[in-house]
Amino acid sequence: MCFAQTSIQKHDYEILEIKNSNASQLIIHPKIIYKDNWHTLPQTLFWKQIITLSPDSCLLNVACNRKVLHKVSYEDWMKKTEIQKEFFKDSLKLIHALAANEKINVTTGKNDFYKINEVSTNITKGIQLFQEYGVDPWYAQAILLIESPAQLKKSISGAYGAFQLMPGVARNYGLIVNASLDERENFERSAYGAAQLISRSCIPSVKSILQDHAIPYNETDLWFRLLVMHVYHAGATNVRAVVNKIQPTHGGQELIKQIWSTTAGSFGNSSQNYTQVALATQLLLHEISTKNKL
């Protein structure tokens, strides 16, 4: 097998072109995640484990920071009575010197959903299309790794397509969505709608939220990009509500970590998890792609 890895410098990130004798793949190097040690945060490490873990296993973890306390089989856990489950959680609190009121989550493995190997081809197309549309391709890679990766499924809320656009959002940016045609199913049209949503709505919304709190920002900072991802997922109204509840005076990693443990409006657990998963999946994409020499 002939393997070559070249890099293309683009602003603050690096696009890697990974080649073998049969194919060429583009991915954005996750070096931005290594800066400020985002890759060592308990939340990032937790989701890396969950994404690669089989659904027949569970991780017991501290809700506020996702620190893993114990691994157990799903079958064994479900055999326990509610009293036995609470007793087991209480024993973990004692072992790890946690407060009695600390919330312990039980999270099953999700390697049946996050099919990172299978989504790699779409990531190459997504990066190229976002570059063509003049939108930061980092967002294309991040979204494709999270939103229905390598699967074309409609969510309970009605989001659909590779970029999981809601019907009204898709129509706002020129896509046809009706009883006879749904352009969200078309990758290029879905990518176009997502790119427009990010550049014309999500990024301006984040700027407005930060300006309201007099917080300086740089659009290429990872924490700014993660805020944009939260708006993409939860909507500007909910992200504004959670930031207003925090009342931050500074941006950066600490603001994102506070968002991960704060609820407001409809910004709940799944919204908190969204950018934690974004960090983990990008690290795994790089590890898997370079290891397999796709």
C-alpha cells in the first residue's frame, strides 16, 4: 500500500490529505483541540470512551464533570433492583470521596451510532463544499461527525439529512422541502443549507451574545467555534439563556465548561453534551484515519 500524508495550511488549522493506493481523504487536524489541553478534559475523555464502547456496556460517571467511576455490563446493571443501583452508586461516592448529593449517571456505549470510519468520505466532500461556500470547513467536519453520522435518519424533532436540518431552516436557506421532494436528502444541498445557517445565523448570534456581555472573541478560537456549534444544535435563544444565567465576564474554556454544567430554557443534557461529543469525535477521526491509512 502506498501511503502519503500531506498538509494544507488554512488559517489557524491544517487540512490533512491522507492517501493510499485507492483513495484520498481530507480531514482537519485536531491540533486546535490540543491547545489549552481540551483533549485531557474529563468530558472529552469520557465521550471518547462512550463513542468506542459497545452498547452492551455502561460507564458510571459523575454528572457534573463526566469523570468515569466504574464500568459494568448493561445486562448486569439492568438485573439490579432500584435499591441495589442506588446502593452501588452510594458505594462509589464513598470510594471516590464524593458528596452524598452528587449525581451519578449511567451511560451506555454508542459505537453502534457513531460510525466514524463510514462517515470519512462525507467529511472530505463536506470540507470541499464549505470551502466553496466560503464557510469555515471545521464546522462541516464537526457536524458530520455528530449529526446522524453515516446514516440518513430523521430525528424525532424532524431534522433530516447529513447535516440534520429542520424543515423550516432548510426552506429559509433555499432548499425545497415538501411532500414530493426533500432536498435535505441531497448531500450538496444539505451542506449548502448548513453552511448558510452557520454563516448567516449561528456566528452572528454568538457574536451578539458575547457582545451583550462585553466579552472579546476571536472567531478562530475553539471556544468560539464550540459556542457556534451549541447555537447550531440548540438555537440562539437557548444558548443566550444559558449564557445569561452564567453571567460570564470572560470567554474561553471556562465558559464552555460552565455551559456543560448549566441548564436554562430548553438547554438541557443533550445540549450540554453536544460540544463534548464534537471534541471527542474529531480526536477519534484523526486517530482512526491515520491508523488505518484510509
